[in-house]
Amino acid sequence: VRLHDAVFAAFQKQPNNSLQPSNTPLAPAPAPAPTPAEYLCPITQMVMLDPVVLADGYFYERAAIEQWLEHHSTSPMTNTPLPSLTLTPWIQLRSAISEWLLHQPTR
């Protein structure tokens, strides 16, 4: 709606009912909101699309932690041995990230 309003405001209704460009410049596109830190994978530093939680309590992008676990049995965050290598999907975080991404301007 804001873009529509900005475009419409750039034109002024003329007495002959035609739309003519005004001298009012369009507002710049809004800057993307800063990425919440909890949406970033600690391994890749990129926004997670398939977040999972590991026994260390940290969230990771599934592909990144799977690759880590191919060569390690320790936490990438604490370097301590992991009691379990089970990856648990975190649907609430994935939903929150998806919702946040929907409201970001295209980059």
C-alpha cells in the first residue's frame, strides 16, 4: 500500500482530470531491517531456512550442522563432546524466520 501511495502522490490531479507528474520525488525504498542474531546460523552466519537444535542447545542450519557432524562429535559452539547427535527441527523458529523474510524488501 505504501508504494501505491508514493506513486500516486508523485502525480497530481489536473483540472482536466488528467494525471501529470508532480515535482515531488518518490520516497526511497525502505532499508532492510537488521537481521535478528537468533536467525543466523552460528556456523554459516547466514539466515537459517531449516533450523534445528542440537544437544548443546544451539540452533543451526540443518545442512551446516550435518556437514560439521560428519567430521566431529563435539559442539561447534563449545567444542565439548555431544551426548547426542540428534537434530530436532525447530518449527517455531522456522516460522518466525519465514514471517520476517516476507516483510523484508527484496535485496
